[in-house]
Amino acid sequence: MIRRPRAAIFDLDGTVVDNMSLHAEAFAVFAERHGLPALTPADRAKLDGRRNSEIFPVLFDREMSREEWQAYEHEKEGLYRELSRGRLTLVAGLPDLLERLAAQRIAVALATSAPELNVAHTLSETGLTTAFPTIVRGDQVPRGKPAPDVFIEASRQLQIPADGCVVFEDAPMGIVAAKAAGMRVVAVTTSFSEAQFAAMDTPPDLACHDFAAFLALASW
């Protein structure tokens, strides 16, 4: 069981919002434009949670300049923001969890690979612009997930050691990153199944369908 933490650190896409199908919708348009194959589940397990600077060279199977991958990011993420406007929904139980964290004075942070414009868009669309006083993005640290840098930086900014933090994540790469940071991890099964998480070399400490299910288990 996940004991009461001093801080809760949340991934964004697929964790705070159940939006990976919208990202897939945007990618399908992008892929058709550029003649890219559809992503397989194995592809997603390797790519979900990574930074765009790492994703686009894999998708196009070649090295890219910063200018080139940023242009692709602008195109694809622009499609996502357009398609997701008015369609974003919070993962069930999140408002209740945030309320409980605030009542118990448990610090919260966002640690995400999403680019800055997506973070602002998603938080604005869902009414969460003030919900996360600390936000750390993958493009603000030396290495992206599965490296632990984004979680280590969140811990540093919160001034709470890693063993006092619990991370909520939906992607295997994020779980590897949080574990490497020395944090406890709750997997939210919006994107991958509990069985897939259990089969990982570094599985999460707990897997739940949503935050409502987590709150039913968290005695604190």
C-alpha cells in the first residue's frame, strides 16, 4: 500500500487527463501527411512519455536538427490542441484527490514531457491553471524520461526528498523514470493495462484504473 506521501507528482497526458486517444487522432493526421506508418502498441510502450526531441527522430528513422524536430512538434502538437479543444476530460477522481492533498497539506507538482504550449492548453481547458504550483517539463532538464531528471527536479523544487514523493504515471517510460528517481509510483491504467505494468522489469508499486479507485485504497 502507498503510505501517506509528503508530495504527489503527476504526469500530465494520460494521467491528469485521459487524452491519449486525442494524441493518437492528431498523430494519425500527421502520419498521413508525412507517409509514416501507424504506431503499434510496442511502439507506444517505447515512445509514450518521451520528449518530442527524441520521438520524431525515431518516427522518421534519422537524425534531426533542433529546427527540424521543433517544426514537426509545432505541426503535430498544433493538431492535438485543435482537435482536443472542448474535448478534454479529467481522469475520474482527480478533483477529489487534489482536494484531499490540499486538506492534508501534501505538496503537488506536475512533471511532464509535454511541450509548454500543450501544458498551458490542457490546464486551461480543464480549469486546472492554479492546481499545480510546481510544473517541470522535460525540455527544462538535461534528459527526458526514462531518465529520472524531471522527477528529481520536481523533488528539488518542492524541497522534499524522493522517498517522500509518490508519482502518478500512465506510461512505462515514466514509471521507469520515477523508479530511477527513487520514488514510489502509482500506475494509472488509462493507456496500458495492469498486466503490462506488472510485466515490467521495474513495475509500479500500485496500479489503479483511476484516482477514484486509488482513493478507495489509500487509507490516508
